[in-house]
Amino acid sequence: EEHGKGDYPHYMLKEICEQPRVLAELLAGKISSGPAGLSLHLPPKVEAVLARARRLRIVGCGTSYHAGLLGKYRIEDLAGRPVEVEIASEFRYREPLLDPASDLLVALTQSGETADTLAALRMAREAGVPTLALVNVPGSTIAREADAVLFLEAGPEFGVAATKTFLAQIALLTLLALHLAPEERLAKKTGLSRQALLSEFLGIPGLLDKSLSLDSSIASLARELAAAPLVLFLGRGADYPLALEGALKFKEITYIHAEGYPGGELKHGPLALVEKETPVIALVSPDPRLLPKMVSNMQETLARGARQSAITARSAFEEMAPLVATELSLPDCSPLFFPILSSVPLQLLAYHTACARGLNVDRPRNLAKSVTVE
Ligand code: G6P
């Protein structure tokens, strides 16, 4: 039964619903209430590499690449370390300037078998660059070949569209950012101590139930989207990688064209796509620097007749109300954790839209769970 669909019609829905437990278990193994607070359980040799690495080079494909982008926002912001993120197939076919003295290659992969990600990892190793992999499948090639591994511990994922493993990836990258962040910088950036952030993090799995409880509102929005020719996902800051992931999930299983864009790029092209009734899904983290910027983007799309929805925090209700037809509101929390909550409605939106179109959610056409050949 562990590997069956149980009472769920699809693996994807089962895997979406498992997320509160997956996250709780992942955090329980890393965060303790004692003074040590956070331990990633990495070997001392790897901790030493992490401590001295001046630049992180993240590589991945598909959903894993989007998780990597979010990791960049978090690690650069909190830890003050430069992070480059690259699609593994691009990285491997150029000559990336690798520096064994300062770089750490971080490979993100659910399967641990993606051919391009493996090739990028091997390139780094050949250049003498230390490697860390975030992998879900124990015993996979990348898990065996990397110098150190952080396991996603999400359990087997059968739906072709990654869901719980994306959540585990962004949670682990957030932990890595917290691990690397100097206490003073953390306090300056978030207004909170590491201890306070860690204890808030432990409460996030409970809040995921609230994300899941948006299911029926999302299902009705999905019925509206089922006939749309295009859906536009917008976000700024860490919501931008989520917009990309929301659009990817959507096109993978609904076969509807979707674009993910940073709000600030709207005027540089995608605004031309917006006409009466164009669906726009805005991701709006409760980040006081970004919220007013997203509001003005949403005014621009509304003025062109967009049919807007916002995935936002309850406290942003007043700003959102005049702009949206559907508000999917989530509990308030530190902006650091908000993408974890908002990834769930994006998954449910893709899921219900695909169901409304009568599609095979778990096995989308032309796609494979693991791309082991080029
Ligand atoms: C395939 C899957 C995606 C996945 C990507 C990378 O395209 O369909 O869901 O994000 O491969 O896979 P990985 O196992 O390396 O994360």
C-alpha cells in the first residue's frame, strides 16, 4: 500500500497530500530544539569545504533547476555567498570556469540519474571541484558519485510531475542557507534569530494543511482555466522561481501553454499577451519590499482585462481584493518560508486543470520521470 495509490485517484494527488508529513520528517531529522539547533549531518570534510567555498555552482534540470534558482535567492541573501545556477545541459556543453579552490558544485536531482546533471557532476569532479548532491533516490548514480549527499527523504515519487520532491528541495536549500548564514546577517535580513527561524520552520508542515485545504477553490478555478489558450504566472524575488515552476507544472500535465515571468519583466514582452480574460496567476509573498511592486504589475494586467488570481498571505487581502477574481490565501509566515506554502496551490492548480481536461495526470504525453539519455 505504501507504494500504491491508496484512496487517491492519482499518484500525483497522493504525493501532493503527503507533503506535510514529508516536510515534518525532513525537518525533524535536521532541526533540534537544543542549542545546536540545526545539523545537516554532513561529514566534517564536507563542512570544511562548505565553510571555505566562495561560490556555489548549482546545476539541475526541469523542476530541480527551479528549486536551484530559489536556492540562489536564499543562499545569496542570507549567507552572503555568490551562487550561480545553471541548467545542467548548458553547463556541460560550454566550458564553465571552474575553480577547485573556491567552487562547490551542488547537483540537484530527484532521481539521481539525469544524464546531463550526472555529466555536469563528473565535469566538476574531473576539475577537482568538490561536489554536494541533493538527491531523492538512495543508491542512485549521483548519490554514489558525489562527495556528499543530502537526501530529500521524500519517499518514492511516481507521478511524472515532481511535487513533494520539489518541496523537499526548496526546504533543504532553505536549511542550507540558514546553515551558512552568519547570525548577524540573518538578524539583519530577517529581523529574527536563527533559533526563532528554526522554530518557525518546524511549524510550517502544520501550515501546509491550510495550503491543501484550498483544494476546492482551486478545483473551481481549474474548471475555468481548462479551456484557456495560455496562463501567465508572475512573481518577484523568490516567487519568480515559483512562477517558473508553476508554469512548468501546468504545461507538463495540462498541455496548455504557460509562461512564468518575473513581474518586472512584464513590460518587456509578456504584457502583449494579455487581453480580456487572459488568466494571470500572481504569486505574492508577504515581503514588504516586493508586495507594492507586484500590486502595480497586477494593476497593469488588470487594466488589459486579465482574469487574475493571487496566491498570497492572508494579511495581503486588502491589497489583493480589488485586483483579483480569485484569492487563494495562505497563513502568514516569514517570507523565507512562504514559497513552501505557495508551491502546493500551484501543484493543485495544474492537477485539477489536467483532470478537468480528462488527461492522464500521472503519465503526461512525451515525458519521462527520469531522463537518463540525452
Ligand atoms: C524529467 C522529469 C521532471 C524532472 C526532471 C529532472 O524531466 O519529468 O519532473 O524535474 O526530469 O529530474 P531530476 O530527477 O534530475 O530531478
